[in-house]
Amino acid sequence: MLERDIANHDVVAVVARPEDILYDTFTGREILVDYNRNVAVICEESADTIVVVTVLCSKNLKDLVKRRINSGRWIKW
């Protein structure tokens, strides 16, 4: 997050209230998306813990999500 200048509070906000929740069919991870912030948080969830694996930040996030859904890589959760 430091390399991409993504604030911790943005990541926490996306995890707390995502606009969209997707599932990555290749990795089995959840993708939490906030289109207003242009942020997608890829995470793994266990019983009581959410582990952030990586964070995507893109001006073209809607297009990226659409491409991955169309390819079958991500599905609506």
C-alpha cells in the first residue's frame, strides 16, 4: 500500500463496506471492490480473521472487473 500510496483507512473502509463482492475462481480468494475509491482488496477469510493479500488501485477498475468477470476468472459472490 505504501508503494501505491493507498491509505490504510481506504482499505479498512472497503473491507467493512464493499460495493461489490467477487470470488476469484483461480485462487479461491474474495475480492472486495469499492468503485468510488477505485480500490479492490483481495483477501482470504478464516473463521474470525480477514487477511489482506493485496490491494489493486486503478482508474479503470470497472473495466478491469468487467474483463475478469467476462473471462470467468472472477464471479459475483
